[in-house]
Amino acid sequence: MNTYIENQKEDFNKTIEHFKKEISSLRTGRANPGILDNVQVSAYGVKTPLNGVASINVPDGHSITIAPWDRNVIKDIEKAIVEADLGVGVVNEGMQIRVNVPKMTEENRRDLVKKLNEKQEAARIAIRQIREDIKSEIEDAEKNKEIGEDEKFKYLKELDDEVARQNDGLKAIREKKEEEIMTI
């Protein structure tokens, strides 16, 4: 593995992890606390992740309960979940909030797959940008006589192989998530 790719390996990994985090919020047919990961609650004058102000439980496959540690923020939590527009029902039960995850229709599933594809494309663009950065470094190294022309072409081939491997990894993650979404 060439040093140019090694130096950017962390960026590739961050892109993949970001993609995984992004798609974890896409809901499947079952209740999953992961859909609430991106919900930010305005409590005590600051935006706080939902899991920072309440405990989240999944009592059954169709609902999620959220029990705030301070009952004074229950309205703020309810408001944050509604504003997140997750396509779920929100019920304030006084002591806790119940999030009802409706059964998904075929149309909902197709819409989620479209969102999934958009998120994958964004990740692919990020990987392409990293590729362009590495390619520029290699070409600059050749111009500055740090490497020879043969090494440049070898490094560029290795770079293309690495980018193909990263894109295959994205595709595998996307296919697994699509299967989860489409499973009834």
C-alpha cells in the first residue's frame, strides 16, 4: 500500500462511518432507537442529543418510550421529535413520551430506499473527493521529482483499486439496509 493512500485511510474510514450513522436513522418496519439518534432537544438553553436528557427503551416492536430524567423538559422532547419529522406518532403520556412506529407501506419503503440511495451517493462523492486529493498529491510528487513516472502510474492504479474497494463496501452496507427496509 502506498503512503499517499495510507495518509488518507482515516478519511476513507470516517466517510464510511458517517454513512453508517446517516442510514441508521432511516427507519425499518420495527421500532429502533437509532431513528432518534439525530434528534436534538432544546433544553436548558442548549441543544442536546435526546439520549443526553432521557432514557430510551423499546418495549415492543412498534413503539419506543422516552423517559426524561427531568420532567420539566418533556414538552421540549416532544417538540424536538415532532420537528425531526421522522414519520412517527408522538404521544405525551405525562411521565414519558411514547413514539409509535407505524407499519410501513410499500410507498414508504420505496421513499426510504430513495433516501438511502441519496445518502450513498453523497458518501460516494466524498470518497471521490478524497481520491482527487490523493491523485493531486501523487501528481505533485512526480512534478517535484519525488517519485518517477512508473511509480506515479503504480500509485494511481493502487488508488483506483482502493476507491473501488471503498465503493464496494458502501454498496454492501446499502444493500443490507435496503433489505432491512424492504422486509415486511
